[in-house]
Amino acid sequence: MALTREFMGAFSIFERSSSSSSSSKVLLNQSTFWQNKLLQQKQFLVPVQQRRVHSRKAGAAGVRRGINNPVAALSEDLVKGAASSAVPGAAEKPVKFKVRAVLTVRKNIKEDFKETLVNQFDALTEKIGRNVVLELVGTEVDPRTKGPKKSREAVLKDWSKKSNVKAERVHYTAEFLVDSNFGTPGAITVANKHQKEFFLETITIEGFACGPVHFQCNSWVQSTKDHPGKRIFFANQPYLPSETPAGLRALREKELKDIRGTGKGVRKLSDRIYDYDVYNDLGNPDRGSEFVRPSLGGEQRPYPRRCRTGRLPTDTDLLAESRIEKPLPIYVPRDEQFEESKQDAFSAGRLKGALHNLIPLLKASISARNHDFSGFSDIDSLYSEGLLLNLGLKDGLLKKLPLPNVVSKIQESSQGLLKYNSPKILSRDKFAWLRDDEFARQALAGVNPVSIERLQAFPPVSNLDPKIYGPQESALKEEHIIGQLDGMSVQQALEENKLYVLDFHDIYLPFLDRINALDGRKSYATRTIFFLNSLGTLKPIAIELSLPPSGPSPRSKRVLTPAADATSNWLWQLAKAHVCSNDAGVHQLVNHW
């Protein structure tokens, strides 16, 4: 009704203005005023054919009513709006627009002559179409193709211009042309038509209404000459399988199938396939019976497993796979291989580790002096002075090494090569390693954060055979921990998930007799109870040390709690040291293996 009144008001104004002696300029001003007024109500788009029909109708009505031409022009616009409002929601043709992609590529710091030639060749072939091609994939299905919505292919820009850039990371751009109904991008495909692989770190897409879309790639993109097809990267939006958008399901299944492999063929170093096999290549039976080794893994004991390589079997045992000997590399998926900086750090650390053990051993064997640690200052010297700086060249020890020139050059080129790297925590607090809160933090943020678990029952019970390893009951009692629970009972702390445990009892106890029989080696099987305090941090409240039973009434288990005096403080510190020793052994020999 409001719109009708606007129509009637417009006609009455113009009828009055036509009968008066006002000028055409005033009439045009009024016409403009009411056009703007109607546009404020709603804007309409009318097809050209409808516009012509309504124009003729409005013109005839104007002649019958005796309205001048300017009024007919205004009424045409009014009828256009009314006709357009009669078909709301009419389908509009999608409009194409551009979005921008920014790719971050990590380059090798060191390149040999061959790699430099290949890079220059790739820069030249860019000009004839041998480039990097990308394509966006939406999360929705295209009703016309019944497949995911896709953008037009885009080419990476300025690869040849930036081929000589020496930075560690280089940024490239590409522009996609997409429809306005494309939706949200959920994946991107990359085809590398160069001769050489490159490491793609990230992709960021800008220009969509949803904001920037990020892709964390961190993967090697192989050349299509070695691996035909396109690499698929998915946006940083995880989905459960049942909630994966329809446009991405087929790509997800394809990606999973590609990385699982078929279990056939010989693996290349550039492959990115994660299929596994038993350890049947530990020995070399072709060299003789003394080099035969059993296979590890299988149906009864499925772990450990190694990456399947598909190498031929040995000549004398068809169930044993032929070995790869150094310096030939062993297959691991391409993305799992050490990248350049990691490889350099690993090589340097390996050299340091070898010399750290070699130099003290040689010095101890040559000198009659006892070189045990006499105090914490000796430990600090490993970080502040280093091993080679203590030995020096003047005492003649290094001249007795098999490779004196090599070691001498190492010392001259890097005075700190044989220093231990100081932990960062010690730069803030030199005695942090003695504190209980740091000990508890290492259980979650140390080298082995996967062994700690919520305590299900107190006291904990062993699963070992009591006929061999003694009573299954723990020596831990409520009186050991009740004073550390912030006023809670043990049962209340269990129910509120406040108690946690590092339990190395069952995994260490069967081996303790053999470990402790070694010269200079002493170990316990440990259990450590932690309490989650009101600050949201853990604190150790009891440590149980266990030994295998020996004799009729052995004292094989002992419980230590946080110190109350100087003597018990050092016993508590030694108990924590045994826990750390257990933790490192489980990390290396169980979890890491």
C-alpha cells in the first residue's frame, strides 16, 4: 500500500504541474526527486524485453490521460520496478572474479653444480609452458558436472625471475578466476612441470568473502615426469569422515589411497608412500650362516615395523630381503627425510657425540688419574669450557689419536665444537633441574611425554608373575601421599582425576638383575605419583623404587617422598634421577623403537 500511495502521489503531482505554468526544469527536478525516493525503497533490474513492453503500455496510458512526455518517462521506471518485484529470486548468471594465492617455497641453502644447472633449465622452460600449475577445488558439488566445483587453472608467476634469489624462503603468487557461486575453497591441486622437486611450505588464498584460506603443506612436490598427476593439499579445516564436505570426499579417498600404496613394486626415494613390512633385512645370509638374523614383527608380534621397500630377496633365503649397505640411502617417505638444516644439525651432533665419548675414554685409558666427577663444577665445565679446551694440544694426547690432523683442524676452526649445548631452561634458572616442578614438567614436555597416565586405582598393582617377581602389591600407602593432596582424600583425588602416574615397574623389573650385574651400573624399577594442583600443574608426591626379590625377607621396595631435611633432600633427588633414567630407557628402547 505504501508503494501504491507513492505511485498515486507521483501522478497527482505531475498532473498538477502539467496544468500549471511551471517550467520543464521544475518538472524534471520533481521527477528526479521521486526517482530517488523510489530507489531508496528498493532497487530493481528489469530485462530489456520487459522494459520495452512496459514502455509501450505506459506510453499508451499517458496519451489517454493527456500526460506530457517527461511523465511517461518517469512512469516507465516505476513500472519497471513493479514488474521486477513480481518475480523475486530470479536466477542470476554467476559473475566471475579473481582471487590471489601466495605460495611460500623453501629453497636449499647449498646447491651443487648439477642442481644449479637444473634450476637454470627450469627457469628457461618456464617461457614455453613448463611451469607450476594450480587449481582450486571447492567444498561444494557442481550440479552440472556432478563433481567438485573448480576454478580455472592458474600458473605460478615470476618463477624464472626469482630463480637466482638466495633467500631461504621465496614467495610466489598466482591468480585464479572463479565464479561468484564457487563457495569456500577446501583443497588445491599443484602440478609441477619442472625437472626438479621443490618444497612447498604454505599457500594462502585471498579474495573470498570468508576471509583468507590457509594451507599448511610442508611437503615436497615432485616433477610430473617422475610422478604423473597432481598433488593435493587440503585447507586447515579438519573433518570427521562423516562430516567431510561432498566436494572433498573423492579427493580425500584418492589422497589416502595414494599414500597407503598397493604393497607392490620397488620404492623410489622420491615416493611418498607409507606401507610397512617386517624387519627381515637385519642379516645377510648370503655372506654366511653367522650373518643370519631372525625376522622381527609378524602376526604374533606385529611390531616393530619398517617401511616397505620391495627389494629382491636374498639368494639363500627367500624370506629375507636383500640389504642396502652404506653409503646408499634406505627408503623412507620423501617428506620424512631430514631436510637440509636438520641434516646439518644431526651430522654436527653426531660428531660431537662421538668426540664427547672418545676423548674422555682415551684420556682415562692413558692417564692413571681418576677422572670421575668430583662435584657439580665438573659438570658445569662441560658446558662452559668443553672437552678439547681442557685437554689442549700441549699435553700430547691429541697427537696419539689415529687422525690427529683432523681433530687439530676441528679444534682450530671451532673452539666450542666439543662443548655441550646448554639447555635453555638453565639460562633462566641454573638449578631448575633440581626443582620438583621442572621434574614434573619434563614428564609432559620432555623427550618421552607419552608414558604418563591417569592413576586408575591406588595403590597400583603389578601384572608380573608373583612366583618369579614377588608380591604384586605396591609399597605405596595412603600415608605417603595424603599430606600432599591439598586436603583431599585419596579416593576424592582419584574421582576428580587429580592423580597421575609414571609406572616403569613391570617393564624394568625383569631386566634389573642383568643391568645391575654390569660394572658401574645400578638401577631400580620406578613408580612416580603426581598430583594436579590448583594451579593446573603437576607435582611429584611419591616415588617407589623396586628391586627383584632376593632372600627370604627382602627389602625390595622402598618409597621416598618430597624432602623435609637436607639428608632426605638428596635421597629424593637420587630417586628422581632413577626415574629419569627409566624414562630415557623406555623412550629409546620401547616408544622410539
